Amino acid sequence: MSSPEIWKFAPAYELPSWPFVAPPDLASAEPIRYPVVIAGGGLAGLTLACDLALRGIRAVVLDDDDTVGVRGASSRGICYAQKSLEIFERLGIYERIRAKGITWSVGRTLSGDDEIYSFNLQDESCSEQPPFINLQQFYLEWYLVERILELCATDLRWKSRVLRVDNDDGHALVEVETPAGRYVLEADWFIDATGASSSIREQMGIESHPSRSTDRWCITDVRFKKPLPVERWTWIDAPFNEGRAVWQHFMADNVWRLDYQMDERADPQAISRPEVAGERLRAQLGPGVEFEFVWIGPYQYRDHLLETFRVGRVVFVGDSAHVVCPFGARGGNNGIQDAANLGWKLALVLRGEAGVDLVDSYHAERHPAAAENLRVTTRTTRFLAPRNAAERRIRTALVSLARRHEFARRLANTGRMAQANAYPPSRWLPEGGRSVQNVAVDGATLMRGLGESTRFVGFWVGAGAPEAAALGSALAGRFPLEIRAIEASTLLARHLGVASGSMALVRPDAYLAATIERPDAATVAEAMRRALSLEVAA
Amino acid sequence: MKTEPNIPDGDGFYEAWLDAHEGLDEKESGELDARLVLLLANQIGDQQVLLDCIAAARAARDPPASSS
């Protein structure tokens, strides 16, 4: 008999904390009015605050904690998608993420010991950013806080919990609790970014239509020296996990995320005990591989979707608005992308350069995106956790065909990785909108150009520079817009898919707003008025 | 979705399909049919036709509506 194993734990992460500072509101007789107040210092809230800071809008951020991460170093999200990375490039933290995180683009799906499907997301990319970088969520939040502090344009208020929010006439009234007492403030726009269990949503009486899965999983974040490929590996039915699914992903600090599907009747306490988690790891890694635990966390996923993302002056972003199962990295990434969709709209509305209705386009674009993510991820969960004998039989049939035939491979659904969702046609986007990747342009990149100020850029393909400058000055002062000539042979022109002589109107969030076939002062002005909810001039 | 006869040798197809199930237990037969559906679906390759076929197969559980 071999001696029992000793299970080692890595020392806990030391996360930063920031001090509570008594705000002026506590000493003010009347509520102070702010343009934007964000509740929740997670990915969505911090991305929005940072985005607004760069656009010259001072936001107040209220966070009930004084650090990053969720209850210590338990990592939640790990996979950050290209569109999110492009946003972070614009916000100025991409290099830190790249240096610390793990860049990957290849995913493999296995059944038993055999690969049945693989993909390389780099094949569809022309961006300066890779398809994905893996990084523990708290690092990302940490970098965002440091960037926000560096920009000195945001009022970060720690240990500040929102008790109550009410819509009033053209603003929201917000009651806040702090270690030094309570106060009330007024917000032109109040953003609920407090996450899946938002008490603000509950207090406002907004139905979230939740549902909960019975599928049970257990994350084991672990450090070991056995070299494994830096790829996303998913087993549909792993021989080392009693024929259930397993995920294998690499992230910063040499930590592997191994996520095991468990028997749905299993006791979460029992399956997350170190000796039980250790046996699973030993079965996967084989004998003789030393490892140490970083974190063990059992979970069941849930989902919800609000009917409307805007109620008066209150706007819901990230998990407070929508939650999906984790397969495909469509949670945190969509909170980040919600924030990037909303930031420029709030900035232009507050500056009086767009109609107040522009904020409704946030719902018109991000609600369908969330609904699509819910549909896509629910399909994945039905593949991973067949609900009955028929669903299991169909999956078995698919897997056996996938071992022989190409067509069946791509039906094996262990998660469809997050992409920048396309937006449906609307009064702001007559042809719908699609994301423009961060391609190199004129010695810089699209995102770096868009980061300079809050404006649209009209890329006039095949036009001469003087022609573009003349049209730019004809429209100067009327719209936040820059006109630039680009050659038809450039990567950007080809990626935009716009014919020579036409103009691609790109929004501040790098979505294509419109294609203008015969650009002149009248046609471009009409497109801008539509995109910004501005009244048509008489 | 085609509903008029379209299989050149219908009886031959039916026989070959039955033969394929020979010697299989109920579970194996179910999996065979599921594999067959997947292979045929890829031959058809038309989303609307596939969805119409699924709906028609499901609807055939019920007695046909009387044509009055």
C-alpha cells in the first residue's frame, strides 16, 4: 500500500485594498448632483468608469467592498475575448494584460482519449489583438482601478453600498451607506453594475426571469510542472472523470483551471474537499506529478435576462442585466462590451452632442446581444448535460460520427467562443451594425485612433486627402466626426468591405454604423443625425 | 419540404434500412437511427427543409387532421 498523499495549497493571493474617504456628500445639506454614478466595481462598472474618464466625464463609482475580486482571490472569469482586448487597448491597459496573461487561439474537443474537433480562432482574425487572453479576473479589475486612479478623473468610493434607487424627474435619487453614515445623491444617469444578485434590481421590482441548471461542476485551480499545450481543451466524456466533461485552460502565474463536471446529485461540500479534488487531479495528471491547489470551487450555473436594460435614468449593465452559463466566455466579456457600448453614448448625450434617445440604443443593441448569448450558451448546456435518454442518444450518435466525418465535428458543442455580437437594424443603425476589428491604419491602429477623442470616423475609401479634408470642414462643428481618406488596398478598407468611392462610418465603439455610397455634406449629415438621435434640421 | 414520392426505389430503401437494424438491441437501434438522421441532414443542407421535416415528424404522432 502506498502512503496517502499530502495535499498542498499555494499561499493566498495578496490583493490590493483602497481606503474609504468620507465624500463631501456627508456634509452637504442638499443632495449633490453628478452626471454619471456607477454602482459596482466589477468588470462592467470599472470598464465604464475608465471609458468615461477618457471621454472627460467624471463618474462616481460606488463599491461595497475595498478590493478587487470576489471574496478574495477566487478567480471567476478567465477568458478575455478579442473585442474586450481591443477595448482595453483603447483604455490603455492592454499591454499589462498581454504581459501577464496567456495568449491562445486553439481549442480542442475530445471524446475519451481522442480529439474529435479543433478550431483556431486566429484564422478569422485581422486584429492587432489575439482572439483570446486568459487572465484571472481580479488582475483585470486591479489594472482597471490603477488606470482609473492614474487618469484622476473618477471619484472611486469604496465601502459605499447603494441602499435604494428611485427615478425622479430627469434624474435618479440614490441612497448610499458608508462607514461614516448615509447620504443621498442625485445622478443624471445611474448605472447598476452590481452583478448577478443585484439588490437594486430587486428593490426596483424588476423581474429578471431567472432559471437554474441542475448540471453541477467543480473548478480546481492548480499549479503543477507537467507541460501541457497552451490551448483550450474540453473533454465531452473524460475517462479520468467517470465519463463526464472536463475543461483544461491555462492562465497567469502558471495556474491551470481544471473544471470537472460532477454527478448532479453530488454533495458540493464533499466533491470540493481537497482529498476528493486531489484524487480527480491525480487521475488526470497521472502519478508522480507534483501539484498545489490554488482554489477549489463547486458551482451550478444559472441565467437571467431583464426585459429592458433602461428604466428611466437607471441603466443595467453586465451581470445585473444578463447572466448566461460560463461555456464560451460570454459573461464578463459582455459586461465589458456593454460598458463600451454605453460609455460614448452617455458622453455625447451629456455634452449635448447627441439626443437623449441615443441611450435607448444601448438596450436596442445590447439586449439582442444578451438574448443571442443566452440562446447560444443554452444550446451548449444541452450538449454537455443531456436532459433525457433521447438527448443522450443523439449526442452519442453525433460523437461516433465525429470520429469519422468532418461535418459532424463542428456540431460537437462544448461552447461557442464569445465574438463581438452584431446588432440588428434599428433607427440608429439602418443596416444593423457589426464590429470592426482593430486593424493597423496609418502607422497606428483603429482603436488608438478612436481613443483620441469621442467622435465617429468616416473612412472614405479611395478618396484624396484634400477631398476628405474639404468634406470634414464642411461638417466641422456640427457633428463629432472626423473624415479620413484611405486607400482601397489597405487592410482596413478590405476588412470594412466598402467599395471604392464609398464611406464607412465607424462609431466610437468600433462598430460600423453605416455605409454611405455617395458621401457629401448632405448624405453624411443625414447618417450622423440618425446615428446620434439628432432632430432633422428644418 | 418535398412530400410527393422522391425515392427512386422506395421498397429497396426500406429494406436496406430494416437490414441495418438487424441484430441490434433497442438502444443500438436508436443510436443507428440518430446517426442516420445526422448523415441525411447533412445531405439535405437546407435549414428550412430540415426544420420542416422535424416539425412534420413530430406532427405525425397525432392523427391527421380530417380534410373536410
